[in-house]
Amino acid sequence: MTDLLPLIVAKYNYWLYVILMMIGLYAMIAKNNLIKKLVGMNIFQTAIILFYVSIGYKVDATLPIIQGAHGGQGAAIQAADYINPLPHVLMLTAIVVSVATFGVAMALAVRIYQRYQTLEEDELRMRLSE
Amino acid sequence: MLWIDLIVLTFVIFCAIAAITVKDLLATAILFGAYSFMMCLLWAVMGAVDVAFTEASVGAGVSTVFFVAAVFRTSRRTKD
């Protein structure tokens, strides 16, 4: 037990991301309103994006722009001095994709409301089984 | 550094819980915008400035506009 606690504290951000992800999963499964389900989906996505960006973080590192690139005394570049930009670029794409998904899902929800006058899942099921 | 990260992350989790529990969809929209801005802050802290810019414009801006537009075209009422 005494060994486990420092391990949990050292990776506190991962645990909090998992909590966030589980909030999103709960909202997707248990909430009755379609818009609430969409919010849950978005929370889930942002939790995963947070996880990926935090992988690229380094302590005592700076932004991934080479220092003194134009003043050139030819010093060697240390990878440990710069935050890894690869997860940032991948997650930039993921954010744009997630907002596109959100927009399409909202449009579908509006169409469903126009047709059935409700956004609640149980009422929709009742209406569909009639 | 660690404390900013921890405080903002706590705010993010509170905003997420509030956004899915509140019983008014317009309030959900606003809380979701707050959630996105907290997320943007978190990315700026982690050094992902490009991601922070994108989140502030796309996540907090455009998605909140979509959300409010969809809520005005449907209903604010929700049962849970």
C-alpha cells in the first residue's frame, strides 16, 4: 500500500483523465436526452486528446521552436529541451474532426426533433414502436 | 506549474459533471463552453499552444454556436 501511493500521485493527471473519460462514457450510456449523449461523446473525445497531449509533455522543456536557428553558431539540438510536437499535430486534427462530428450530430438531432417533437430516448422508442 | 495543472484539471472535471447533470440544455451549452475554455487553458499550460488556439476558436467558439443554435431549434427541456 505504501508503494502504491507514490505511483498514483506521480501519474495524477492520467487518473484524472480516466475520471473525465468515465464521466463521458456514463453520459453516453445513461443519459436519456440525445443532446446530453452528444456532450458525453465530446467529453470522452477531449479526455483522450488530453491524454495524448500530456504524453508529449516534458519537464523543463520549451516550445518546439528551435532556439538560435538564424543566429547559427551550430550548437547541437537536444531533443530533451523541446516538447514533442507530434501528439500536438495529431490532436489538432482530432479536435477539428470532433467539432465536425458534433455539428453533424446536432443537425441529425434537429431533424429528429422536427419529425418526432422530442429528444428523449424513451419517448422516441415509444413513438417508433407504435 | 503542477498546481496550475491540478487546479485547472479539477475545474474541467467539475464543468463536465455540471454540464451533464444540469436540467436545462442552454445551461449545458454555456457550461460546455466553460469546459472548452478550461481545456484550452490546460493546453496552454502543457505547451501545446497551437492546440490551445484551435480549441479556443473551434471548441469553445464554433461548437457553442452550434449548440445554442440547435437548442433554439429544438427544446430546452430535458428530463435528466
